[in-house]
Amino acid sequence: MTENQVNGKAIEKYINTCISSTDFWIDQEQIANQMDISLDEVKTVVKNSQTIVVNAEGKITTRELYRKQTPFFNKLINTLKNRID
């Protein structure tokens, strides 16, 4: 996959195929390896995306999954800690 082909939708689709019922955060290196692109490309797409969020550990997920899977109390704590970009 070339840099021109990489976009937020492709990464978002990959995240949705890899999630499990207990873990919806994905390591950026895992995405880079599976999609055969550089980690810098993934980071650039994530940085410019409106639909992908990063946690304090550098793992990513979609905003939709975050909203659906995260309990209210955890969202509140994360907001107070400013852990989600």
C-alpha cells in the first residue's frame, strides 16, 4: 500500500475488523505491520483524522467504538485526565 492509498477510512476499517468484545484499542505498530505501511504514515493519518482517537499508551480506536465500549465513569475520568486527544 502506498502513502497515497493510506487514509483514515482504511485504518478505521482495519480497527473494526480487529476488535474483540473486551479490547477495542489497537497498537499503531500492529496496524503498520498488517497494512504494510510505515509507522510514520499511520501516525500522520491518525493525527489528521477526525474519527480516530489515541489513548495515553499510544493505542488507537475509532470515536464510535470508544463511545460504545467505554463505560460512562471511565469517559468522565479520561476527560478529567485529558487522556483522549
